[in-house]
Amino acid sequence: MRRAMTVMALGLSAVLLTGCGGGDSKKADDTERPATRSSTEPQQDKKAKNDGGATRDGFDGTWKPINKSPIATMTIAGTKVTTTGKLACPGTLEPGKKESVLTLNCKTKDAGRARGTVELKDGTHLIVSWDGAAWGGYIDSMRPA
């Protein structure tokens, strides 16, 4: 029994020491990564070239909800907005310094998604906070389609 415990302790020590030795090679990999990234095209330029994606500096592009929503896609081009899906209709975007306001002009009104504020998070996600009751309205989180 004592011998089995000693063998297990030695085996565990060997595994731990091997794991520690691998840390140096990981640091070497980390120092090489910035050089690799600097040789690639900046993320902003890639998004600007993507016909359907959004640019970092604005809302323009086609967006797809990541949550359950009657909107399948939302396309924004300047102040013009178009949605597809169960809630397919035109709309407008009024850019503002603090917040931008989105208004949908649907033939069939949807009280929960008629007007809301739009916010761009990290240039990668669009958040639409729809006006609603006192407790708040729906929130649609979107990513480039």
C-alpha cells in the first residue's frame, strides 16, 4: 500500500512538473502573436470592405438579431431603415449625439417595436432598446448579418 502511494505521488509530481515546463513555450507563442496580427489587415478595414457588414463608425449595414425577434434582418443605410421577417417594414434612423432614435413605419403596427434607441457596442453589436411600458420595452441585440 505504501509503495502504491509513493508511485502515485511520483507520477503526480511528474505531471505537475511537465505542466510547469510547458509555460515557457506558451510565453514564446504570446510574444510572436503581435507580429502576426500586425501583418494582417486592421479589423476596421475588413468590415468596411464587407458589403453586408457594419462599419465601425456607424450603424450602416445589415444586422441579424441574436435573440428571438419578429425582425429577421435590419438594414440601415444612412437614415433609411428596412426590416424583414414577421415585422417587415421601412423606417428611419435619427442620429443624435447621445442617442440615436429608430422609428419603424409598419402598415401593421407593433406596439412593442415602433420606436426605440439604438446603440453600437464595440463596433460589433447593435442594441435596440424599444420604447415600452413603465417597466421598459423589448431589447433586440444584433450582430452583422
